[in-house]
Amino acid sequence: MATPPAISVDRLRDVAVLEGLAEDDLVRIVAAGRERRIATGEFLFHQGERATQFHVVLEGQLETTREVAGEQVLLMSHGPGGFLGAMALLTETAYRGTTFAVADTDLFELDGEELRRLAFAHPPMLRRFLPAFETVSSAVKGIERDREKLLAVGRLAAGLAHELNNPAAAATRAVATLRAFERDRSAAVAEAAAEGADAGQLAALVALGAEAAAGGGAAERLDALAESDREDALADALDDRGVPGAGTVAGAMTEARLGAEWIDRVEAGVGAERLSPGLRFVAACAGARVVLGELDDATSRIADLVGAVGDYSYLDQGPRQAVDIHDGLESTLALLAHKLRGRRIEVVREFDPGLPPVEASGSELNQVWTNLIDNAADAVADAGRITLRTGRQGPRVSIEVADDGRGIPEDVQARVFDAFFTTKPVGHGAGLGLDIAQRIVVRNHGEIRLRSQPGDTRFQVLLPTG
């Protein structure tokens, strides 16, 4: 490959970031640097690499991406006159992203030591770098904050799906069981009629079924062992009377919470020879009542979760409204229940019943409670206590999220609200949860404080009431 021609001083003089440098400096730069061409698709550097060169785009186009959750996200584009590497070189940090050519590109490259000499010897040049530093820093923070919010939404969505799964599955099972009970009732009535039950006996059977469906004479629910003993006793009693399929009928009666007294009542209503279909009919009626109660519980749980999502996100409401802090904490707990369940974590509520509402963005505040409660759950690990405490503090309301976990070291406490600072292992957080929380609280005219020692860590949020 042919060596690219030497770059001229005049060509560098047209580069905005080098504007105003003395002729001697430009000559020195030309002598110290080199021209380089990279082809479309070729990488200039990769995220995390140590910076050694300052790059100026002469012709062509570069793009810089940053890895976010395993994917490359566009950070910046660089056309003619654009420069790269100054921030990493002057702050002695690694490259914030990966840069590659999207078109054949001509570059001028300067050794990092020479750039540092020039920048510190010429304050105007250094000042030209500052807007670019702010642009890159803001872009990185914006991408990472969006990532943190998306991850939080993803965690809540996964938790909500987990929470909805159990009641939804219960509702599905209940509907299938109700269909089976309906088939059993129809079959039992048809069998009783086929075995000679007259109109009066069928009417008596229907009346008994209605009473059982209404909960009349329902037996007390016992523990599993006692329920098994009761089923065995019913099966023995039915066997003694020669009832076909005594075990199946006894199981249906036990599940429907029908005691032994129903054997005599059904026999009196439809006759001994029709006792088996009569008991199956009554058991199906009573069983439907039990299953309908389970279905009601399941659908109520689903409705509560959907309501929690609405409360959490403040759907169909304006950006600022009168916010009930306790409702926000409860809806957040409902959506984080999957994280707390299965661990020995006690949630203690110390709520001030007279706490006034605050004028704020409810959905944003719920992001704050999510981050604080999620961190508290991580701090107590598999066992501990999380305390949610509310009260008045002068003209403001106070909301505390406390935990009895390991605590935050004193030398770390001053940095916990800094962007990208985290004490969690790699891959378990970008260090933006508390930064986001603080920004939201401040945006809602509030303040967030931290006090921590082993066994007692408290994040306190103070918000104005009006």
C-alpha cells in the first residue's frame, strides 16, 4: 500500500480545534503527527482501551458506539473537522466507546503526550475541548440512565408477570373445574332420574344442591392430615352403605367441605338406591361454591395488581398531581413482591395516618421508592427487615426507607449519589439508581439524605407539602 502524502500546515490550519495556534506549533504538530487512512468498517479503537493518540477527521465519517446491556448504542458521529481522544488523553481514562469508519476516512493522528503539551500550553485550545467533553459526558450519562430505567422497567415487568402468573393459573384451573362440576351435576341428575327418582325426589335433590351451593352446613376446613382422615371416614361410611365408587364420592364431598350428615340427608331426599348420584350432585354444587370463591380471590388479585400498575405509573394523569405517598409505597411493594417473597425479609410499615399529600409527579416518585426499596432488599440479602417510615418534618413530609443490612462504609457514603458509582458486583448495576432517585427528588423540590451504620441504613426523602 502506498504511503499517504505528508499533511500540510495549511490543511491543519483549517481545523477548528487547532485554530489560533502559532505557526511554530503547527509545524511541530505536523512533524510529530501522521496521516492515516482507515477503510469502511475498520475500527479505530475499542471501548475500554487506553488512549494513546489524538485523532482529527480530515475526510470521511466515523461513528462511536457504546455497549449497553450487550448491544452497541450510537453515541456520536464525527465528520470532517471532528476530533476524538482528547477527553480520554487529558483525563487519563479509557475510551468511553468504540469508534469505526462508516466511510473511507482520512485522519490526522497526534501522540497523546504532544496533545497534552499543547492543551496546557494554550488555554484557548483547552477551552475548545470542554464543550466536546460535556457533550460526550452527557451522552454517556443519558444512555446509561435510559438503560437503568429500562432495566428497572424490565425487572418490574418480570415481577408483574410472575405475580400475575399464579392468580391467572388459578383462575384457569377454577374455570376448568367449574366445567367439570357442571358435567358432574348434569350426569348425576340424569342417573338419579334413570334409576327411578320421581319429581318430588328430584325437587328435594335440587333443593339440597342449592343449600350446599349457598354454603349451608359447610364443614370446617382442617389441616391436610385431618382432611385426609375425614375423607377416609366418609369413604368407610359410604362403603358400609354399599355406595358404588365410595372413594371418589368421599373425595368429592371432602373437597366440597360436606360432612357425614349429608349422607343421611341425601338418602332421605332421593332414597338409598340413588344415594351415589345424589351425593355426587350435591358435592358438585358445593364444590362449585368453593371454586367460585377461589376464582373470586384469583381475579381480585389480578385486579389489585393491575390497579397497582395504574397507581404506580399514574396513568391518565398529568405530570404533577396531589400524590398519596402511602399509596405509592404500597403499589411499589406490590410490584416488587416477587423480589421479597421466598426470602426471610420482613417489611415493617410505620406510616403517619395524617400524612398530607404532596404536589409532585407520582410516577417519578414511584421510581424513587423502587430504587430505594430494591437497594434495601439487596442490602439485607436473604434475611432482614425493611422499614418504611413516614411523618412530618416542619413544612415537609419525610419518607424513610431503612434496612438492617450490612450498612454503607463511611468513606463511600459521600459518593453513593454520584453517577456510575456502585458497590455492586459487575453486571449488577450501572451505579445510576441513586443518581436517578436524587435527580427526581430535587426536580420535585425535595431533598434526599443518607445515614448509615452497620444494622441501620436510612435513606430519607423530604418533600414539600404544597
